[in-house]
Amino acid sequence: MATQGLISSGVSSFFDVDRSSTYRTGLWKTCPLLEYMFDPSIGTLLDFAGNSYDAAATTGDFVLTQATAGTAAMSTTAPGTLLVNAGSTTATHGANVQRTKSAFIPAADKHIWAEFNVSFTGVSNLNVQTAIGLFEIDTTVIGSSAVSTDNGIGWTSVTDDGVLLFNTEKATAAATRAATTIVSGTKVRLGFYVNGVTSITQYIDGVATGTDTATANIPIVALYPTFVCQSGGTDSPVLAVHGFRIFQLR
């Protein structure tokens, strides 16, 4: 490992040159994580390393809602991995998982950095319906093979071809950007930076991608980490969450 220091936009950080080749131009270079370590009052951090999953009623951090089928559990073979399993080859059947004890609300000057490290298996035909990101509480983020929630920032696919789109929606005012295509068994880092209520920049594997989202499509309600994995028919997909991190300024 070869660690280097970096100052970007007045923010100090350290990164590994070999393992984080896109860091200098990526999402986290402007996030004040080091400053937060010495003064936690500046922000709130959710750093999910995939080491626990609790969906117990009332006391659990997560809520699992089945669309007829679906499960969620920590992997017993892959370190630090939460598995969201559709558990079915029937279209629209699967699991809707939300971490409802972790709210993030876009607001002026309260910037948000978020990244989700995920992969899919059981998708040889790419017949998966999925949503990954921050969405309002909704037991059917995807319903009837369509994105049915009104507020969110994240990636969705409902076309049964593995094509992920970056969706931002404020009270049904939606914007869609190209993102990436699922490759079975291959990890992808899905990230975004919310600049207050001014713009949202998408990052794929640490690289800024596409055009920014405008104010009209930035939700200003409570949003929660969300993972939906449903079958599009034929396949019985499994969404592996290898960890995620979300930081917001207070």
C-alpha cells in the first residue's frame, strides 16, 4: 500500500494510490471525513460495512417488505456482505429493504456524499428489477414493474435488461440520467454528491458521469438507504451489498 495526502477545495484526506486510483477526481476527495473525526458536530456519518442486519419489528434498523417472496440476510461466505434475495423467478416478486433508522434530508448547504458498493448474481438473463440509493419510506419502491415512489435519489432498472438509470425525483418531478449496465458477479460503486438543493452529480466507480441534476428534481424530504431486488421473470436475482457510506453536513 502507498498512502498519499490530498487537499481538495480546502478539504484534507488520505488515500491509497494503488487501491484508489480514481480518488483524485472522485466523490470522496471533497468530503470532510477527516475534519469530522476531530469535530463530529459538523456532520452525520453512516458507514455500513456489511457486518450486521437487524430487521426485527420496532427495534430493528431495517425493514424488509416482501412482494410475495424475498429475503435479506448477512452472507455466511462473503465477508461484510448483505444479500437481498428476490427468491423467485416470477416477475415483480422479491424484496424491498430500507434502513428506516437513518434519515437524510437534502437542504441548502447541507451537502450529501453517498456511495453504494454492490453486485448481482443469478442474473444470467439480466431479468432483474432493482432500486439502490436513498428513497422515501415506501413498501413498494418498485410496483407493477415501474418505479412507484415519489421522492428519491438512486439507481433503478425495471426494463429487464440490466440497464441501470440514475433517477432523481422530487414529488413526482423526475429526471433520469444514463448510468451503467449490470454485469453478473461484478462489483460496481454507485455514488452521488448532493450540492445542497442546487445540483446532484453522479459517480460510477469513482468517476463523475453524465450531466448534473437540477434543483427541480432534488427531493427535500427524509430519504433512507434502500435496496430492492425483484425478479423480472426467468432469473432469481440476488443483490449483494458490499457496504455503503453516506455523509451529510449538519
